[in-house]
Amino acid sequence: MLKNWQNIATEMSVLLKEVRTGAPDAMKGFSQLAAGALKAGALDTKTKELIAMAISVTVRCDPCIAFHAKAARAAGATREELLETVATAIYMGAGPAYMYAAQAIEAFDQFEPAAPAAE
């Protein structure tokens, strides 16, 4: 395992709380923007999360990858859909995107729900 993506998401959430507390009006605006952008419309939320993942890969943002891997998984994205998404990101972002695409797959896999315990 290259990185622990669940820890990245958790630790970044703690750091972001500091920003939300220090700049509440701006962060409320950002939260509204995010909610509006991800709201299902012509594109469903899963598709929008996959787009966000592709952008996260091409701009090389580790915390973004962690957050959108978790959100894409929660929105019902499959590993196959993620692989097609990162392939498009690689096409648009070349070699550096290829390196981050591998990390995006690792992050997505780490957010797989735990298998139910055997009874």
C-alpha cells in the first residue's frame, strides 16, 4: 500500500475544520457550490463524482483523490467505471496523471465496504 487514503481523508477533514471555523462565510459558499455541482440533474451524482476524480488525478491533489474515491464509492461507482475514468484522465494529463491514476485506484479500493462478518 502506497498511502492510507482513509487516513488522508480523516486527517484532512480535521485540517479543513480549521479553515471552516476561520472563514465560515466563504466556506458556507463553497459548501453550497459543491452541493449544487454534485446534485443529480442531467448527470447523476455518481458520474459527477467520477468527473471530480478525473480532475483530482490531473491536478494531482491527494486529498481530493481521497475524498472523491470515498464519494464515488458511496455513489455506487464500480472499479471498472473508475478505471475508465482514470484512463481518460491519463489521456488528458499524460505521465503525471498516470502516476496519480494508480493512486486513485488504490484509494478507491481502500474505501470498499468491509465484508459482512460470517455468522
